[in-house]
Amino acid sequence: MSTDVPYDGSERTAEPDSVGAASTRDAEPPPRRRLRRALTAAGALTLVLTVLVGGGIWFLADRYAGNIDRVAGVFDDLDEDSRPAAPTPEQPTAEDPVTFLLVGSDTRETTDDGVAEGGRSDAIMIARFAGDRRHAQLVSIPRDSWVDIPGHGRNKINAAYAFGGPTLLIQTVEQLTGVRIDHYVTIDFQGIIQVTDDLGGVNVVVAEETTNGPYTFPAGVNHLDGAAARWYLGQRYGLEGGDFDRVRRQQQFLEAMFTKLFSSDTFTDPGRLDAALRAVTGAVAVDDTLSNTDLFSLAYSLRNLRPENVESFTAPILGTGREGSASVVYLDTVTGERMWTYLRSDSLAANAAEFGDESLPDVPR
């Protein structure tokens, strides 16, 4: 073993030179040598920090992004020539807007792709992250919307998945809205609900008192744990707005959950935060064009997005009716086209007041 004394970073004291005088060569190095030493030290520090940060990013990407399943081949069979163009923001931004199609079910009987048995989804949402990465819009399309499904005529929009999986559903949504879908996400609402208990419950606003199973939800603010959230999201009857109220509940619950997830209270408890993030990432799947690094980079770019800058909408509707034995929703194509035009130009947030009736009430923070 070496008995050398480790270098402590201090300058050596003067030593006798060849004529016995004290030399100041090492005690006071000339400016060029001091600069070289400073640069060498800075380079070493940068290398250490790079290794530490890089290792941390790898760990986080592996622990959280790596916990997310992938849905293969979602965009492989889409004809690029017939797809909508990329968004054209009214104001130049450093980043391009990113648009996700979110598909999910709040039932227990779901497939590996996150939709209900029989290939139909309970929730279809477009999530748009603006180019400034400080605003986002969540637009729900009622699952019973009566639309054209390419190659299959008119049917409920959630039948598109049954006919052709995620690819046909994306094609149907793009044809309906003219909005280009960049990525596909499936949500297992049962898995997401698990997060509720990890967060100590979430607050939602109930417009009118309703009862479902063993739970009564009075009008006003309700604090839900995981068990109550299952009955709250799963209610199908007794809602004045029917499926429209279910859509609003899904939107509001997601907003409330993510508001709580990224609140200061959660960040002060690393164990709670880790458990919640693991539960969230375990309940979603994304298309295989998004790598772990891509997901982590996107998440980091959204670090300044605040819950109050996430606005929820529902595609404008004319009313409901019947097609054969099916109860369907008729979309308002005129008002809808105005909404989709704003979304395509990344300006829906600036024009949200035009669709005020479609927005959700504020979620208590």
C-alpha cells in the first residue's frame, strides 16, 4: 500500500533553489499556469457533474419511463400523404406543439391495449402540449360520437378500435378533426385510481348530488380516496348529463390527480412521490416511437407547465339521437371546426372563452 500523503489541493511552500535562495516558482505561478490549472480543475468538475447528472437521468428514465409499456406499430400503416399537416403556430415557439391521442377505459375488463373488452374505449381524448410548453389543452370526444370511420361508413367513434385497432382510431380522429396525432397513449383508469391513495386522496367538484353504490357524492368539493374514486368514475346512471357528465368526471379527476401529484406537499415526501410516479407510469402505455429518453426529455420540457394552464374541453355537440338500436351523439361540425382550427394553430388556449360551456369548473388546489 502506498504511504504517499494525498495531494490536498494547496500550493507547495517555497523550496531552496540551486543557490540556496527561496524559489517562488510554485508558490506564485504565472497567470498562464494559473489559468491552465483553473481550466483543468473546471474540466474535471464538469466531467464529474456530467457523470452524476447523466447517471441520475439514466436512473430516472429507467425507473419511470422504463416502467411504461409500449404499443407496437401504431403509425406503421398510416398513409403519410393523406395525414394532416404538422401544426402551424400563430406565434413562433422554440418547440413544436406535441399532440397525443389518449384512449382508456374505467372498467375492470380491459385488454392489454387499455380498452374495454370488445375493443371499445370509454374515453377518447386529444391532449395538446403547446409549443411554449407552458399551456396544454385536453379535448374529449364522446365515445358515442356518430362519425365517418374510414372504410367502414358511419358508426360510433369508439367502434374504430374494434374495426382496426389504434391505427384506424388515429386515422378516424385525424379525419374528423384535421389535427395531426403525434403519439398514442392508453390509460388504465383502474391503475390510475390506485394513485389516489398514494397521494392521500384528491379533490373534485360535484355539480349535483349523486349516489352510486355505497357512496353519495354531495354537491360541491368532494375528497376522494381510491375506493370512492372507482365509484365516482364508474357511475353510468343517475347523471343529469349522462355520458357527458362521465367525460367531465374523467377530465376533472385526471386534472385533480396531476395537480396533487405535482404539488409541493407531494414533492416533500420522496417515498410518496416515487410510489405515485411508479403507479402512474405502470398504468399507461405509449406508442413505440417514444423511447425512454424521448419521454424523459418531453417531461423535462414541461417542467414549467402549471395545472391552472391546462384547460379541458369537450368536442361541441348538437345533441343525441338514435341510429338503429344505438344511442349516439351528434357532433356540431361548424363549432367543432372552429375548435379544431384553433387547436391546429396552437391558439385554442387564447380562444377558450368561445367554448366556455365546454370547459370544466376549477379543481380545488
